[in-house]
Amino acid sequence: MTGVRLEGIVKAYGRIQVVHGIDLNVEEKEFVVLVGPSGCGKSTTLRMIAGLEEITDGTLHIHERLCNRVAPKDRDVAMVFQNYALYPHLNVADNIAFGLRIRKTPKAEIAKSVSDVAEILGLTEYLDRRPADLSGGQRQRVAMGRAIVRHPKVFLFDEPLSNLDAKLRTQMRAEIKRLHKRLDVTSVYVTHDQVEAMTLADRIVVMNKGIIEQIGTPMDLFMNPANTFVASFIGSPPMNQMPATITRSPDGYRALIDQVSVPLHNSLSVSEGQDVIVGIRPEHFSLKNDGGLPAIPLSLDLVETLGSEALLHATVDNQSVIVKTDTNGDISQLSNVDTVYVPPEKVKIFDAGTGKVIS
């Protein structure tokens, strides 16, 4: 059963169109993340699902119910905002219970629901505190508790972790993932952080300039990006992209990056002289030649140490690249790297004109 279905959804402000007829099916109990740069339309799309923005064109169904003209309070969705949106004069218990009181839920039922949600979120000892007395992570849990207590059919998250520091973001990502598994409710989550998208999502929707570039599982988007935009947005660091020209040799096609020749997989549909973009993930470079692979010479500029891993910032014939490698507890050998290797099947080729992947 479909949890949320968008068909030809358009949003325009006067003559300016910001969402251009997108189609998306979010299955029941699925966790879908909308990701993209600022201004791509992801938050606007979420607000249209919530009913906070009017849909210009297209149809929205929530659990098979047409909701274009349904008031936000009647859509059976709950939204967690970036800025928490807590009432500063109410304590934690009253903030969580606020929606139930508006619905005139019996007091005994409210008390039990608040107690259950507080236990789930680890807020029991904070129920008498006000938001000003809580940390950022605790405030965000209160905001989630206010959503959970209503038992909605759909959870909507609008960049809920962007105000937290790095450690708290990591902790809250894990809590949100555990919460989703426990509650088993359809969830749509918006973020500009691709790490959040990769760690939380069952499927990721990559948006750009009001359109959907690609939909897929995190690993599908990582391993098989549909175009150069997805390749550059998914992955940390992003995929290296280098302009090249296709050449042919006795052993098959190669991509010529200035004067450096990179072997390609024989099944690629390319032609000699074609202008392309060569895409190689930083993780797919190897410092060792384990299978008779052709060497790719590079000039090392900088070694960025991350503990168990290191990023090598270098150039391949004037094209900037990043190589990601294990340190094995010793970085002394990395300062002498002048050659890397990559299996042909790990090299992605994109059309230089359209940016679309060549399969």
C-alpha cells in the first residue's frame, strides 16, 4: 500500500515555478529522504505534503486519500521542524501533550500517552523542565515526542538535525533510525546533508532545481549515479570527475585525460573521439596493483589525515582528484605516492553534453 503518492506535483509563486511536475511514491512504512542543495524544492515539497503550502497543480494522496484540499490538521501527518517549534512557557510534558489537548483527548489517555512517549525517547526525567533548560538534542526529542504522541500515519521531518553539533547529529541520526524501526510509520525526511540521507534512508530522492534527478537505495545511488549531478552530490568526498576523450587501442576503449590514458570496461557504449566525463570514486582508487592494472600517474599536493583513513589531494595531468585510502596507523608512506590504480569496472563514464551516465 502506498503511504504518500505525488503525481505531477507543481508549485509556483506567481510566474516563478519552483517544483516542476514531480512524481513520487512512498510506500507504507518506508523511510524516504529528499536530499539536494538549498533551493532545490525539497522543503517546499514536504510542506505541500503537510498542507502548509498549496499545490499549484498535480495530485497528492496520503494512504490512498486525495488530500489536495484537505486541511493540514485533517491529513493525519505530524511534522518535526528544524527550529523545534516548542512553546517556551510550557514544560516538556505539556509540549508533548499540546496536540492531544487541542483534540480534547481525555486527561487519563493524555497522561498515559505522554508517559509512554517520554519513555521511548528517554525524556521521563525531564518532563517538568521547560525548553530553555534542555540541550539541543533533548529539545529535538521533545519535538519528535509531540509528533509521535498523535500516532500519525505519516511523519514529516524538515532538516531536524541541522541546528545540532556534529556529535549530537550522529547520536540523533541513530535515535531517529531506531525510532522508525520501532514505530514502523511512513516517514519523509528532508535534508541537504548526504551523510544523513545515506545513513537513514530506505530510498533517497535526489532533487535539483525543482526536479527529481534520481530515486534509489543509498548504495544504488552511490554505485550507479544516473548523472554527474548525483555523482557529485552523493558520496563523501564526492566522485572525482575529469573531462576526457575516448580513444581506441588494441585492448579496447580508453579515456584520455589530457595525456593520461584510463582503461574502460569493454561493455561501455562509447565511440572513438567522443567527449566524456570520467567519474571515479575516491574509494575506488588503489595504491597497490593487485591485478595487472595500468598505472595512473599523479602529482601529490596534500595528505589529509582522518585517523584510520586519509585523503590524498592530487592532480592527474592538471585535473584535481581526491584519493581515499586506509592509513593502517601509519601515514609516512603516503607522502611518496605517485601512482594509483583503478579497475575498469569501477570507472563511470558520463556524456560531456548531457551529463547522463553511459551504460
